[in-house]
Amino acid sequence: MTLEQLTDHLSEQLSISKVQAHEVVHVLTKQITQALLAGDRVSLPGLGSLSVGVRKARSGRNPRTGETIQIAERKVVKFSASSQLSGTLNPGAK
């Protein structure tokens, strides 16, 4: 689903303009980003949770030259699907 498709769907479901729907999506993503920057965990019931993790520094290889390089430590966003979402995607599975 693209941003345009999401805003179209929101504007229809909430009976608001597409501009307002786009603003809703923008505000939501901004708030989630700010929470993650603060180190908070973001929980979206029925969907899952987002948190910040750290990928440790490691050695890698340049695919063109084969030279060994150092890859720096970095922060990554982790997503854990809720059991409700997992159950919806995999009906009958335990």
C-alpha cells in the first residue's frame, strides 16, 4: 500500500479530505519517529510494536574488491507483529 492509497482509504473511511488524511498520516509517522528517537517502544494494538535495537559493529567485505571493511555500529528499528496480526495472517496455525 502506498501513501496515496492509504490517504485515499482514510479520507473515505473518516469522511475527511485527502489533504486532512495526508496530514493525519504525517502526524502519526512524526510522533512514532519522535518516540523511537527518545528510546521509547511504540505499541500499536492489533498490529505490533516498534522498538530501537543496536546492530553491533562487524567486519564486512566489499563485493567489488573483496577488501575487508569495518561496518560501524548502528541503530535499527525492530518490528514485532502482534499475536492478533500473526493469527490473521496464519489462520489455524499455533
